[in-house]
Amino acid sequence: MFNRDTWQEILTTIRRHKLRTVLTALGVFWGIFMLVILLGAGRGLENGVEYEFRDEAANTVWVRRGITSLPYNGLPKGRQVKFTNEDYDLLAEQFEGIEYLTGRYFLSGNTTVTYARKNLSFTIRAVHPDCRFIERNILQNGRYLNPTDIRECRKVAVIGDIVRKDLFGEQEAVGQEIRIGNIVYQVVGTFTDTGGDNEMRVIYIPISTAQKVYTGTNEVHQLMFATYDMELDEILNLQENIRATFARRHQFDPEDRKALYIFGTAEEFLKLNSLFASIRAFVWFVGLGSILSGVIGVSNIMLIIVKDRTREIGIRKALGATPFSIVSMVLQEAILITGLAGYLGLLAGVGAIRLLESVSVEYFRNPQVGLGVGLTATLVLVLAGALAGFWPALQAARINPIEAMRGL
């Protein structure tokens, strides 16, 4: 039973062996502390990587052209694969599950952006209207690109919020005209973006306009699409079907991975999740190993305490103390040492995690330890304390009172 006399005896024993108790408890403290730190840091790493993907729509797939590395049907290797508007139409018409689709055309030459006396440099992206959803642009004022802009090759532009501030300051941007190189565009909309400042230094123009005024071709440099409702295996199957179709169309070996690059966020997320699952397992392994070493230390000190108190325990049993009361006394002392040390380690770990929140490191964001981890750590502490004291408690319960009182 838990009573005042028992706890007084436990505290007296601890005070009698202060250094030994502190050194033993330190093992449990350090084990819990490191477990919390490692779990919190691991979560911060996960949050940081997920944050880097925030600017792309879920299940985004990129299709990029390459150079053939294998001969095919009598054609030599080293051929440049080129996309055209027909490839965009092919994806739009023949492949189900693609919800949003855009092509990209990269401008070359003079892309200086001019307004009034300002001459600045920004990223110019020539795209289709669906790019808004794939890139997660948040419309601020005006409108985004639309199918009519594409069809009529309109000279219109949608600009990021930083572009707006740099060019127009506090003026209204929508309706103003800017010059990109030697071509004049009318600003029809402004946007913000969760991707950060770089994504708001972007100007979007219709891809058909860029094709017409800069090269006079229907070339497309890159294709992007999003498939929201498809599972990973379905996305991978879609990617292979696209590869096979493009291989027939552009005459290259379907096994030639350098001729066509196809990759998506879903696959990358799966790889990252597998990596983080392994990291979490390793963290728990290391943390529990540290706790176990502390538990062994507690168990050893309890064995020593039981041996030192052999005569006392023998007298107790001679006076009628039951084995349960002896076991209970030893277990309570073990649980007190491990519980207190572990709780202090938990508090210190949470405090260190709070300090880590102020650290600004790439791919590291908002380290945290959830309620579930705290409850799990608490449960581990209770079990560890019970485990540490169980064997010494059994040894104490088996003491022969007659032999103990003889000093054996």
C-alpha cells in the first residue's frame, strides 16, 4: 500500500545515497531528453521538406524533353526530343485523370521589363491558364490568363505582387502597360504565392503569344499537369503510358530514360515518407536504448539498496510484513527515481525544442513534439521504473528473515 511511512523511508534512503541516486537518475534523464530532441528535430525536418513542396499542386507531374542516349529503329542516339503544341493537345485529349495541364515556353534574349523609367529583371513564364492551379497562384486583383488569350495570342500579362510593387509602387497595376524586351503587354492581373518572394517575382504571359512573337514556332519546352484524385500506382502507370506514347510519337526507345524525363511530387513524397519513417524508427531505437541503459543503472542501484537493507527487510518480514509490501516498497522507490528523472528530461527536451523553433535553417521548420509523444514518453517512464525495480523487489521478497537477522 502507498502510505506515509513507506514514502518517508524511501526519501530517507535516497538522501542517504544522494550521489549514487543522482548519477543513476541522470541516465534516465538523458535518455528521455535525447528522445524528445531527436523526435522534435525529425518533425522539424519533415515540416521543412513539406514546406518546400507547398508551392506545387498535389500530385504534380513534370514532363521534360531530353536527348536520346540509345539508337532506335535505325536512328542514331544524341537526338534532341522537341515538344510542340500537338504534344500538349495529346495529353489533354488522350489521357484521363489529368485535371490541370499547362505547357511552358522559356524566353531567351532580352527579357528586361520596362515601365516608365524603370528597367528591371524578372522571371518570365509563358504558360497556359491552368498554370494558376498547378503553381497555386492566388489572384489578387484583375484576372488570370484565359483560353481567349491563348487563342488570340493576346499581349497580356499577370504579374506577381513583388513585380507590382517594384514597377508601380502604390499605383494601380491592372490596366497599365509594361514592355518585356521590345514587346508591349497590358497587365490584366496581379497575384501572390505561398512559394515565397521568388514566386512573386514572376510574370506570366500566354504561351501562344511567346511562341508567335519571339520565335514564330509552336515549340513547347516543358509540360506540367496535376492529377488530384489518383493514387500513386495509378499516377506511375499514367507516367509510363505517357512515356510509351511519346516514344512512338518522337521515335525513341521507351527504355531510354534520358530522352524523356517524367517525375512527380507524389513519388517524391512517398520516398520522403519512407525515409522519415526510417528516421523515426531509428530515433525511437536510439532513444529507447538510452532509456534502457538508464533503467539498467536504476535496477543496479536498487539491487545494491536491497542488499544494504537485507537485515531491515528481514526484520520487517519477521514482524509480519508480506512479500507484496516489500515488493511495493522497492517498486515505489524505483518508479520515483525514474519518473522524476524522466519528467525532468521531458521538460528539458521540450524547452530545447522551443529554442530550436527560433533557428532558421533550410529544410528545417517548426520542430515540435506532439501530445502523443508526451503520453508515450510518460508511459515509457512508468514501465521503465517498474521494470527497474521488479527484479530487485523479487530479490527483497525472497529474503529469509532468520538469515537476514543473522547478518547473512
